Amino acid sequence: MNDNRTYAIIGGTSGIGFALARNLVDRGDRVILGGRSPERLGQALTALGPNASGATVDITDRSSLQRFFAEVPALTGLFTPAASYATGSFADGDLETSEGLFKAKFWGQYWALHAALRHLLPEASVVLMSGAASVRPIGAPAYAACNSALEGLARGLAVELNPIRVNCLSPGTTDSELWRNRPDSVREPAYDYWKKLCIVGRPATSEEQAHAALFLLDNTNVTGSTLFCDGGYTFR
Ligand SMILES: NC(=O)c1ccc[n+]([C@@H]2O[C@H](COP(=O)([O-])OP(=O)(O)OC[C@H]3O[C@@H](n4cnc5c(N)ncnc54)[C@H](OP(=O)(O)O)[C@@H]3O)[C@@H](O)[C@H]2O)c1
């Protein structure tokens, strides 16, 4: 395809972000990956080959984001799945957990796009990452609110940043490293529960989420939308 297209993926060194990077590189595009761990970054770049470059970055650190984007070329797209957070209940959880979640997931993506903005081409496409708990929460109300806020942010940004398009990918449970790195005793019951909650009866794959993100990056008539790649979870 066009070898002048470059996409930045903050959180591109594993899981959904890496799967998207693989799709983009395979079709001839260039990717710039960001993540905190230099080891994971190095492994991802080696796996993707010469059309991939990257740097370490922490999405919760605005100066780190400024450094990351300082030297990037003009961007055709930005995807921001980077997030590390804890969730908890409203009544029993501590307030810092909920605040930290917003800093990690909502403000991190807000700051990343802000730092990237002057590098985005007029025809660029931005895909934010939320999660299907936005419309069907199971506990953790701050997590539901954070994801809803991101979906609202995509709508607001689509208006303000036009002709740059801004959309949101809202996954259900996905068999990415996020879950694979958790103990079997946590992951397996969560997957079993998920199988009953959704319609397709299994977690998504990272590849399925990457396919949805790619659609949002590429489709030139979609902006301000949230795409639920959730196996039918949100309307069940
Ligand atoms: N998997 C699911 O079931 C699911 C469901 C709904 C929503 N989501 C959303 O999907 C996103 C996670 O994607 P994933 O499932 O593909 O997870 P993943 O495999 O754990 O990938 C997360 C990526 O983000 C990077 N990252 C994490 N924290 C970062 C930070 N503070 N700064 C920069 N990079 C950071 C990680 O690398 P480093 O650790 O090296 O930084 C990694 O590259 C989250 O927003 C999550 O809420 C996931």
C-alpha cells in the first residue's frame, strides 16, 4: 500500500495495540510504538521488522509524551490502548484507586492526543480505547464512568478536530496479555463468567479487536462513533 503512512500506537508493544501494529506493517504502513518496558518494546520492534520504530513512554506522564512525539513524522493515525490501572467498588474501594484509574486511562489518552495533535495530518484518524463496561457495568462504577467519559470525549473531539476523525473502540473481555499475565485462578473464572454474559460465548481475540480498530482508522465516513467489539455483551 502507500508507504508514506505512519501510525503511532501508545501501548503498541503487546495485546491489541501490537496486533494492530502487525496489521499495519503487513500492509506496508509504518508504525511508531510506545510502551513503558524497553524489553517489551525491543521484542515488539524485532518481531515487526524495519517498518516499525518506537520509544519508551509513560502515558500518565505528560513530559514523557511530549518527548515521545517531539520527533515523529506527520501521522496518518493514532491509537492509544496504553493503560495500567486497578478498579474497585464505590463503597468499599479507596478513593485513590478511582482517581488513579481516570489518570491512567482517561487523562492518559487525552494527554497523548494533545501531545500528538500538531503532528496529525488533516486526514488523520484517532482511535481512543474505552471498554464495554461503559454501557453495561459489572461493579466498579468508576471504571464504567471512565469508559463512558472516553466515548463522550471521542464525540466532542470529532466535532472540534474535524476534519481529523476521532472514534472509540469499546472491547469486551479480550484474550490479550492483559489477561494472560494474570494468574490462571483469576483469568479462568473471569473467562467462564464472560462466556455466559456475551452472545458469542467466548472472549475476543486481540486480532478481532485490531480488525475493529483498523476499520475505525480507515473508514473515512465514521467519526464520533463508538464501536463495540464485545461479542454482543452490551445488549444482552
Ligand atoms: N483485554 C481486555 O479484556 C479489555 C477489555 C476492555 C477494555 N480493554 C482496554 O484495552 C486496553 C489494554 O489493551 P490490551 O488488552 O491489549 O492490554 P495489554 O496486552 O496489557 O497491552 C497494554 C499495552 O499498553 C502498554 N502500557 C500499559 N500501561 C502503559 C503506560 N502507563 N504508558 C505507556 N504504555 C503503557 C503496555 O506496555 P508496558 O506495560 O510495557 O507499558 C502494552 O503495550 C486498556 O485500555 C483496557 O482498559 C481491554
